[in-house]
Amino acid sequence: MKKYSIVRIGSEYVVQAGEASILKVSSRRQADKLVTDAAELLQQGPASSEGEQPSIGREASEVS
């Protein structure tokens, strides 16, 4: 994972990766947990079953 930092801006905490602001949360504890969870997921590698690529989409009934 890239080098990250957690910076307090006003009453919120911003997670930064390098120079980019990635995420804004209301507590330092929550920011720490989210960064730890993300690092663990990145270490696991891609989540695919039987060679399928994960996809994001809507059910046809949800499209207007």
C-alpha cells in the first residue's frame, strides 16, 4: 500500500495516500480502522472465483 497519512481538518479526519485525499471520516479511530482493513484487503489479492472478473452493475429491473 502507498504511504498514507491521516490529517485532521476542522472536525474531520482525512486519509491521504501520497498527495491525494482519499477519504474523509469523523473520528481518528474510524480512519485507522478503515486504513487497516484496506491494507489487509490489498494483501489478499484479487477476489475472483473460477477465473471470473468481479463486476459492478444493476439489476435490469432497477434501470429506468
